[in-house]
Amino acid sequence: MIVSVNSTSIHSEFDLLIRSTISELNDQAQKFHEKISTLSGRSLEPYVKDVMTELAIGTAFENSIELIGGQKFPDIVAKKFYGVEVKTTIQNHWRSTGNSVLETTRVESVERIFMLFAKLVNPIEFRCRPYEEVLSEVVVTHSPRYLIDMNLKQGETIFDKIEMPYDILRKKDNPIKSIIEHYKSKLKKGEELWWIGQEDNGKASNIVVKIWNSLPLSHRHSLIIKSMAYFPELFGNSSDKFGRMALWLITSESVVCPNVRDLFSAGGKGTIIIKGISYWNVPRIFLNLFENISQIVETIVSTPAIDLSDYWKTTTTEKQKLMDWIELVNTHAEKGRNVTHLDIKQMLTNLILT
């Protein structure tokens, strides 16, 4: 049976046990410097557990200190309620990559966790703080993980930044969503989220990154269609109009394209007939647009409005998304010098709505 530990007095007693443990570890670091300097990684965990067990004699935590094996989080548990996560570094700083944001390996009964951090370079030093007080950011290795900073000032945690307490975030069904929303709100022009953006839409990014020219022609064509639907700035005249598309190919489609511009500009100008009217000197990118309009429309129709709003950086609805896309394409096209002789909005409207 798991007994909930909830009183202020026992919280204070565990805080005292932690302070005593750190004091003892720092004393031993001076006396047994050579031995402790070798206790990096998992070899330090049983050492810390033994020190805590010794110091817990005569307290409420006597005979309750457990070393948790395998990949569980945290490493040490007391009274099945308190936890201690042990981290080490052999560098002369107090930062490290921490545990997964998802905490799928968390010991279910543990409610209060401390980060015990060992800096195993001269001078060896141990520090310990409440877990949520030392998590500064979220970084990505093979999954979103917290970044630990034992020198972090009060009010500067990732939880302060997203304005959500740690214990509320960790209990959410999808804690990464709140993290994504925070980092998305801080993006600058030319920036996109990598990897963790996939968690927001349920689509997994391929672990294998491919070069554009290695893709089958049908796959390349499909990506070009999506690009014209998702990135209306492609039809403008900005010097960085291909930037967001290039980032999207890498982060969402795992495709590297060294020459994105060539996908749309190669081939010069041409002529197209729409509703019996001939249009001359049409740039290649607009020829591609008009010739593939049915597939582009199909992509827009099948993509949820909430996703299109994210791509377009403006709010749209299911009812309005086609008209909004036409307006966006036309707005960007009007900024170009080589299509002043064309009424892009009217041409798209004739193709799509009549």
C-alpha cells in the first residue's frame, strides 16, 4: 500500500535530510577526493543512496530509501513520495541535459523531486535544489528534454516562462503542447521549431533525411503542390520568399533541397489560356500554379483551417480558407515587378470558383 505523505513537518524533515546529505557529500569530497572523482554517471547513485540511508537513521525516512533501477525517474525514492534525481558532470559548470518533458518513466507515487548535481572536477562540489527550480529551457536530443542549470535564478525557470507550474504541466495529457506554444510565440523571422513541432499535429518526422533529387518524381511533385498551398509568399518578390518552405521541407518532411528557387523559377516564361483568354509572359512559378490548381485546391480543402492558419501566419476558417488563400497569393504577387500585366486574383477566381 502506498501512503501519501503530505504534512508540512515531514516536508521539512526531508528538506533537512537533503541538506545533511549535501553537507556530508561535500565533506567526503574533500576527504576522499580521488575516490569520489571516479563516481561519474550511474556509479554515483548507490553512493548517494548509502549516504542518505545512513543519515536517515532515527528519522521518519529510516529504512525507506530506495535505489530505483533501470531507466526509471527519479534515481532514488524515499517513502515512495520523495525523489532524488542524480546528475554528474566532469566539466567545470553547473549545466546538463535533464530528463524527458513527457516523464513517461516517472515512478508513479513520487510527488516531490530534488535535483542532486555533482561537479566532479577540482574542486568537487555537490548541490541540490527542488527539481522544478533548476529547469531553464527545453532542448531536443532524441526527444524534448529539460535543460538543467543549478545556478538558475528564481523566476527564470521554463515554468515561469510558460506561466504554468511544473506540477500542472507534468500532469497534462500532452505537456509538450504548452512548451511548443511558448517557443512558437518567441520565433523570429526565418526560424521554425525542429522536431517538437511534430508533436503538435500528430505527424511523425522521418528519422532518415533525404536529398531532394533522390526522391521519386511523384513525391517531389506532391511536395511542390503542398508548398504552393502552404506558402503563398512563394508568389511574391521577397529575397527570402523560399526560406520558410526550405525549413518546412527539413523539419516536417525530412528533405534537404539545396536549390529550392530552381523548383519554381526554372523554365522562363510562357502562355496560358484561362476561360478562353490568353495570357502572355507568365512567369514559370505562376504557370506551375495555374496548371496544378486542382491539386492545390484539393490540398487546401483537405488541410484543416487551424493548420493553414499556422502556415499562413493569419487566421482562416474552413468556410473562408480558399478565398483567403487567393487573397494571400494575390497580395504577394502584387509586390512583384514581373506580373503587373496580370490580374492574378481574377485568374485564380476564374479557375477555382467558376
